[in-house]
Amino acid sequence: MCEECGCNGEKQKDKMIFLDKSVTELNDSIADKTRIFLKEKSILCINIMGAPGSGKTTVIEGIADLIPRKEIAVIQGDLESDVDKKRLEKMNIETFQINTHSGCHLNADMIESAISGMNLDGKKYLFIENVGNLVCPAGVKMGQHINIVISSTTEGSDKPKKYPLVFMDSRLIVISKYDLKDAVDFNEKGYVDDIVKINGRARIIKTSSKDSESFTEMAHFIEHERKHLLEREHEH
């Protein structure tokens, strides 16, 4: 007998195991239930993705100045701390904190649990601020109706090329910190051209915390998306 592996010295045959189920089947099933539940409550669920410091919370704050705050709820995802949750609560926005500790993204089970602990009466918009990351959250179903990517000028204009998947499945791309584009030599044309190649259907909006009016187009966008969601509900 081989001392290293315990075999009888004969060549071991490889075994092939066929998996007839998706590895994300359970997650996706929970996500589908959440998506339907929120639609029945006339709530548009928006998954916001972006790198750490891209301005995800700032964008939510900007929208909350244009849409009644009583209509907004937020699920805040971070590895640790509740810093951003406290920021939103100062604006009287219903916010639930999820700390993943070592997890690099939120999943459907986390969102389902969060929703069970929230008061969604009268809410029209549920923002899921995902963990800061341009890789792990891409393609993960949680019950959202639309995906939005926040990408700041300070991150550089090469992000669509480096992380195409997260941009590929998003309805809206927000170029944040637009007021700093010249200071950081942001190549806007190259950035937009790359987005169009990856996802030609995505809408691109520019925002800046220095200009509250810059969030108006985004507020109109999500209002329009909710209207379409409810129209599709009435069709069935």
C-alpha cells in the first residue's frame, strides 16, 4: 500500500459527477419570492453596486432630497460598522444594517431576513446598498428589480474594461464625483465608449454631491422604473 495516499498501488480512475442543479438554485428561489413579494407591495427594489468610496450612500442621500423620504427604505450592506446607516437615519430614512464580516456581497437569504425586520408600509422604493465591490456582487440575485452601478471619476476611466460583468447587467450607470473629472484627468469619452460596447442599453447619468440638481435625472429614472413595474403587474 502506498504510504502517501493509502492506495493499493493501482492507478485510480477519475470519477465524473454530474450536477443537475444550479449551485445558486436555493438563493435564486428565495430571490424570486422576494422580488414577487415586493412587486405585490408596489415597491421597486434597486440593487446599488460600486467600489468602496464610489459614493453609493451619497447617491441615496441625493435622491432622498428629491423623493419623499417616507417612501424610501434602505438595506445597508458592509463588512463591519453602521456608519452609513447612521448617515441615512439622520435623514429619517428607514434603514436596516447587514454586516457580512467576511462576505464580499449580500445574498437573497440576507435580504429576506432583513425585510422581515423592516416596516415597509407606505414604501415605494427599497434600495439595497451592496458591499463595496466591483466583482462579487455581479450577477447575484437578491430580489431586486433593477441593478445600478455607481462608478466615480476618482476610480479611473478603465473600470468598465477591468470589471465588465458588473456593468453588463445594470440598467443605469452613475458617474459620481463628476465635479472632480478634470482634477483626476477622467477620460469620459473612453469610459462611455467602453460602457456602450459592454452594455449598449444602459443609461448613463452624471452626479456630484456639489450639485443637488444632478440627482434629478436619477430620481426621475427610478420613478419611471417603478411605474413600469406596476404597469407590468396590472398586465398579468
